[in-house]
Amino acid sequence: MRIARFVVDSDPLYGVVEGEPGSEEITVINGDPFFNGVERTHVKHKLEDVRLLAPIIPRSKVIGVGRNFAEHAAELGNEVPQHPLLFLKPNTSVIGPNDPIVLPEFSDEVSFEAELCVIIGRICKDVPEERADDVIFGYTCGNDLTARDVQKTDLQWARAKGFDTSAPLGPWIETDLDHEDLSIQGRLNGELRQDGSTSQMIRGVRELVSIVSHAFTLLPGDVIMTGTPAGVGLVSEGDRFEVEIEGIGRLSNPVVRR
């Protein structure tokens, strides 16, 4: 099931997206699916007539996982970490499909990172790996933008990873997905730059959910960004970057500098 967050006139709504590519419809659901479940109404819109928003604005946090693909760690001259390398991005970093990525004034080297993102569905703590599926609401595409120059000079990654607009998410949440071997691709201005698979993760989705939940209490709507395959590069003003993940869809955002 594909669950989107969108606007028609003013107030954001949730809906279920159905139909073949190019002819999708979105059926409005009552309230917030994280707390009310998926209760369909009789109101429908053509997908082309609505504006998609970030499928979730986390009430609490976005958790990133660094260097979870060996080739990506190597391309930046890093070793694979012995222990999971976790970091936080504030919810103010989240934007949705087609929202502009605003390059921060303090960085000249912002890079893209196409990633599978896990959306948590219920409050949980110390989740055993074999129970991870019970706490996952669904999955979406994400872009973990990183100010590389700042990442090198700061002693921690809050500014480099957490600046406003550094976490595009979308286009919707897919609730039913086999995440073991999914294609992850990133395109810069239409050119394929990243081409990997979730099978290349050092730590898979279930292990990551367990590890993260042992560090932090997870709340409904929290997002775990699971790491990026090799091929990362810099974005510039006027660029457009697209993340496409098999079984989910495509997330596309323009890049601007103010």
C-alpha cells in the first residue's frame, strides 16, 4: 500500500495511492494513519491534481547510518566502522518531492546520497532483530545531503548533515516491501551516478532497527536512513537530483542557492 501526504487546497491530508503509472488516483483517508489506521473515505483525486508533501514530518527524529556500504566508505577514504556509525538529523531538515534543496551559505561542497528510509510505526525500545518487522510502518526514498567540507572540519556532523532541506523524503510510504535486494539509484541531471542494492548493506534493515532502538526510544514517524551506495558526488545550483528505489518510486528535487 502506498500512503502519501499531500495538499489540494490548504491543509495537508493523507491518502492511498493506487493505479498504473500515469493514471494514479489518491483516496483520502481519515486522520493520521500512524494513530488512526487506514480508514478510506469516498473522496478521490487524480494524483496529477495534488501536490505531494514529505510523506512524514517526524515528530521526533531522523536517524542516519554512516558508512553502511563498503564501497561508499572506500570511495571517501574511510574504513568500515567496527560499530554502527549513527547520527541525527532534525525534523526541520525534511522536505518533500520537488521541494528545493537550499545549499547552505557555509558550505561549497554539498553531496547527494540516495538511501532507503525506514519509517517506524509504533513506540518501541530494545527491539530484537527478529521483531523488527513488527515496528516498521513502511519505507520511502531519501537523500542524505551532506556538506563535505564542514563534515571534515567540524568535530561532529550536526551541521554537515542536519542543515535545513538536507533530508528530502518521498514520494510516498510503501507499507509492503521486500527490502532484502532492492535497486537503489541516484541520478544527477538525468545521469546515473549511483547504482546499488540493499543487498550490499553491511547491516540490513532489521539489524539496523534493532541497533538504533537500543540507543534511542523510537516513536511513530521516526525515520531511519539506512546508508548510501557508492557513487556520491557534489550538487550545484541549478541541478536536479533523483532517487529511485525499486518497489517504491522516484524522489526528485531541484537545487538552489539563496
